[in-house]
Amino acid sequence: MDTRRIVVLLLAAVAAGAAALLVRAMIGGGTSKADARPEPAPIAISNVLVAASNIQPGQALSANFVRWQKWPKNSVDPGFIQQSGALSLDAAVAGTVARAPIVAGEPVTYSKIVRSGAGGFMAATLEPGMRAVSLPVTVSAVAGGFILSNDRVDIVLTQTVGDNPKRAISRIVLSDVRVLAIDQTTSGSQKPVSDAKTATLELSPDQVRVLSRAQASGVLSLALRPLGESANAQSASQTAAAHGGEESDGDQVSIIRYGIMRTQSGDGRN
């Protein structure tokens, strides 16, 4: 093969290669150059208090109703309760009551709870339709100071029915009543027995009227009920309300006078 033909073939091969590279570049072939990108900054996280289940107004909070939830720090509202240090769930909700409904997973905010001793706490602890009524008491009228908040009591009315000799009758006018506070103590801690002056009770509107009439009729005292014992308070209150806060004439009391026992009706008549 002569030299001229070899040179022509070499030039043709070079031209073909150059054309192929040109076409490849025009249609975007080849490996693009990788751009160096910085890693995104880590998202700051905060633990906020959220409801573990639905919470109703007036419900006392405990560790069973709430949990800590990770939350982006830039999305944390100032009203959220955040975990600081080793704050436990018990400490975060100690002495608190829900002021408004809180659904499961919703952050617990300061505006939706109220702490013991703060304004609005008593109103938040009341059951729907109930009223808080304070009753003046003495130490002997509150079982020597052993009746505390959240105890259940019966309200006993004592009336004088005779002066010569002095005679009195007692009857229960309201039963199974919840004690909200003794004086301003709502935590359940025992007060010094000499300090008790008022008892705040949770009553229905009908029971409030019965209690008001009973206060004007005689001396009231509270009888402590055992834990776990519940009476039909509604029936008792309806009976008392139907009789204007007094029981029927059929209630009897036995009186011993000069060694002779006789039966007397609840209104003092023989």
C-alpha cells in the first residue's frame, strides 16, 4: 500500500472521530460535572408536652394523660410547655386541671390548664352543671380536721326541738357530696385542726337550695364517707328538695325522759 493512501485513511479516521465527539457534545452526552453542595444544617429539636389522650375540661392531669413529643424548635409557640433539664411528666402537670378540651397529640399550653392556687382553678375543677358553695364549719363539724379536699361526705342537720329539757334531732339532708376545699386548701394535705373555718362543697343547683334552707334551720356538720362507697345522692337530694329541705313527718326519734321512752316525730310532735 502506498504512502499516499495510508495518509488519506488516517485523515479520514481522525475526521470521523472529531465528528463523533462533536455530535456527542451537541446532544448532551458525557458525564456532567458534579457540583459540590454543603450539607444542610441540623434542625434544632425541643421536647414539648402533648396530650396522650383526649382531655376534658375540669379533668385533673397526671402523667398518664400526657407525654413528651419532639418538636422543631423554630415552630415552638411560647405558650407550649417545654421540657427543661430532667423535668418529669409528674412535675410538669402537678396540681393542674384542664381549663379547655385538649385532643390527643395536641400541645398542652398554659392557656388550657390552670394550676392549684391560681385564679380560675376552682371553676375548672367543677363538674358540668355543678356549683361551688362554701359552708362555715368548726373543727368538730369536719371530723376533727380529717376531712380533706376530694373526700365525700354526708351533710347532717341538727335542730333543737325542745328546751325543757333540751332536746334535738339530727338527719342527713344531703348525701355523697364532694368536698372541693377546706378553707383555701385544695391539694388534699391535712390542715392544722384549729384552722378549719370553711368547707367548699360541689353541689347541684337543687342541692344549693336545700343547703341554704338547712343552714337557716339549724347546725350543719359533715360526716366523712369511706373511700369507694357511693350512695344515690341524686335520690337523697330530690327527696330533701321535695320537702323543702326537711324529711317527712314519718321519721321518728326515740327520747328517754324521766326513765320513760317515747317516740317523737321528726318535727318535734308526739
